[in-house]
Amino acid sequence: MSLPPLPESAIVVGATADDWRSAVTLAADALAASGAAKPEYAREMIRMIEEHGPYVVIAPGLALAHARPGPTVLQDGLSIVTLREPVRFGHPHNDPVSVVLGLAIATPDAHLAAVAAVANVFNDSSAIADLAAATTTAEVQRIMGTS
């Protein structure tokens, strides 16, 4: 599976978030803006972190916020939010987070493949820093390989 769609409407560069919940909400709002999820998807993403801890912080500075496929997911989609000031999720090694990816996948069968496709982007050790430093949506798309 290739990466889910990453339209300009799903990218927010240089955002401000007071805490991890605000950062995740920004990623969910971007998914909603792109048509991939309903606004209620934010609550699902936050609930998963509250229940399971900061498992979404998958690398230093990077969070991959997502929830299970369900009625709040309309279609596969990806969002990216870069933060002006990093936020803490409570991860013992990978905090603070400056890049939050939101992932919405419509079917359980595609979920693992989508996570793997996203992870492949970050085989490039400079990808997180490059995203954090990006100043335009086109730059984010280029780094993610979706342009």
C-alpha cells in the first residue's frame, strides 16, 4: 500500500498547540478538512492515547495519532501538523513532539499496511527534522513523497 492521500488541506505548518490533546485535535481537524474523517474522529484519537498511553510517539519528535477504523472515518487519509513549539505527550524517550501525523484508515485490513507505508518515509533519518523545518505545504508533500 502506498501512503494515504495528503492534500494541501490536510497540512498545517507552524501551528500552535497548548498540549498534546490540542496537537492531536489539529491533526484530526486537518483530516476532517480533507474529507477523510468526521470532526468526531479527534475524540477517538485522544481516547486511544488516554487509554493506551503515548504509544503514538513513534520516534524522537514524531507522533502518529490514529484510532481504529469506524464510523468517524470517511476514507483513507493522512494529515501532517508541524508545531511552532514542541509539546510533550508523556513518552519517556521520544518527547517533545514537533511533528504530528494524523492517520485515518477506513478498513481494518488496510490499517497495518498504511502504518508501514508511513513508517517507510521515516527510514530517512532526516525526514522528521525536515518536516519540522518545512515552511510550506508543498515542501511537506515533497518530504513525504506525495507531490
